Amino acid sequence: MITTEPTIRTVRALCDGLGIPRSLAGLLDDQEDDTKRRQFLAGTAGASGLALIGTVEGDVPVETHDEERLLTIPSATYRRLEQRLPSRTLTAPVTAHLGLVRQLATRPGLSPAHTRRRFAVLSETAGLAAWLHLDIEDRAGARRFYLLAVRAAERSGHPLLPAYMQASMSQFAANCGDAAESVRLVADARQRLPRSAPLIAGIWMDAIEALALAQVRDRSALTKLDQAESRLARAASDEPVWPWIFRFDERKLAGFRAQVAGKLGRHGLAAKSLLLAHDPEQAPKPRAVVDVLRADVLARSGKVDEACAVAVAAFDVGQTYDSERVIRAVAGFRNSLGSQVGRVTAELDERLYGTYREEL
């Protein structure tokens, strides 16, 4: 999930990618001053493609008669709320909105252009639904929505969106431990990319493929990340291109390297990569997932007490946001410690045991 505030270039790229006039986003031609627009941009959202378009006060363009633009607003709003609310709270409204978008996308009598744009919105909304279901550990539901996101992207006619959604599904498969499936999915995603695709698309796919290879302890995963890093400098000055509206920078690559190194048992490299990947602006839930990896690295270096303290903090975030994904990650960390119990693990054990004693 994207957690940093978009720049003016990002919003311009997003508008151009969706065919939304820049004026609706409060942009002027050749406007580049990030500082003057920061208050406005704080009212926008972009996670994997769409933004909330409005005024400085957060108003929405209700005067527009373009249904596609209006349909983007709930999805973008839900993406912003996902950073602040439990995913379980949002699954019902997002699924309901997805049903509306799906109905409108298949309405007869639409022009081809309108149909394509609505399927792009449908793909984005389905991707959000998939992410929410993954966070509550409903993997079957997440898989179903990712499939819908890919199929809708194919019907959108967008040259990049199908590859993006296919690669997103590959990352989902890798995180579920389905390494072979993940590798095949990302390979298929590469085949979908046109020759004109931005360099960042291939770099991002290298990182996802590396994650999948690491699941089966294939050390070529680190070589794949080295190749991505060698090309990253050439992409540093590229304009964001929808649906890759945020740059894939050294920090994000380091985050993938930390995960890969941890799976391969390269805990020193994982620790170093975690330092490089640290993002003080990261949202609580993804930060908690990273902290579980950090706890594992600490434990394997003999700092079990510090590791458990980090895991307890991550667990508390998982409880606060009702993120089953975070809680299961903490439970997995505790299991990796084996049978050792006592003062060091007592607080963590009590937290985990509490999940089986909560009242409805």
C-alpha cells in the first residue's frame, strides 16, 4: 500500500493516465511548486492508481456529469480510510461499491471509451477489495478479487494496467507462500508489458519475482535484486506513470531485499536492508509487518528480549486495526522461537493467548 503523500508530478501523471482534466485536480499548466500545493495534496489519495480529486478543503467535484470520475471518489476515499480503520470495517462498503461499478461497467449502450474507463475503475476497486480481504486473512476472497481486477484491466484497454494487476496478484501469491504460482504470474505479467512500458515496471517485477524465488530458497533471488538495483538509477528521474504513480526507489527496493534476505537466512543482510528501508511516514499496518521481520532478525542475532518487545508492539498495532495478517505474522514469529518460554516471551505469549479469550 502507498503511504506517502503524493507530489504535484504524481497527481499530474495520475490525471493524465485516467484522462481527467488537470484543472479538476486544482492544477495549472506547468505548475511545479510542491510546497504551495501541499495542503491540497494532503486531501488526495493514490494507492495503486486513483486519487481523490477536490479542492483545498477536500470538496469533491460533484458538478461533473462524468460518472467515471464520480465512481473514482469512493474508491479513493476508502483507500485513505484503510490507513486509519480496520480492514474488516471497510470490506462491506467496498464490496458494495464494487458491485455498483461492475453493474455500471456492463451497462448496455455505453460508448467504447466509457466502457474502457469504467472497467479501469472496476479493476482498481477490485484490487482494493483484494487487499482488504488479504488483511483479514481471507485468502480465497483476495484471490477472487485479484482475478476480477486482472480481467477488468484486460477489458479496460489500458496498455499497462493488466500487467500491473497481474504482477500485484503475483505478489499476493508470493506472500501466501505459493512460490511457483507467483513466478509464473509475474512472468506472464512481463509478457503483457508493451515495449514502451516505463523502466520502473520491470524493476518492480524483478523485486516481486525475487520474493517468489526466495520462498523456495533460490539464492538467485538476490541476483535478481542486484539487477534491479543496477537499473534503478536510470529510472530515478522518470516521471510517475499510472498505474505506477509512485517511484520505486532505493528504500522500497531495500524493503524487498530485507524480506528476501530473511527468507534465505541472510540475517545480517536483512538487518542492514531494514535500516535502509526504514520509512518514518509508513502507515501503521505495513510498518507492523516490517517490524515482525525486524523481530525475527533480532531474535536470530541473539537479542530475543528486544525481538519480543518489537513483536509485542506489532501485535498491538494488529489488534488496534483488527489486522489478522499482522497478528498471524506475530504468531509465526513466536512459533519460530520454539519452546523457549519465561520472562522474555511472557508478555508476547499473553497477547497471543488473549486472542482466544476475547469476548464477542
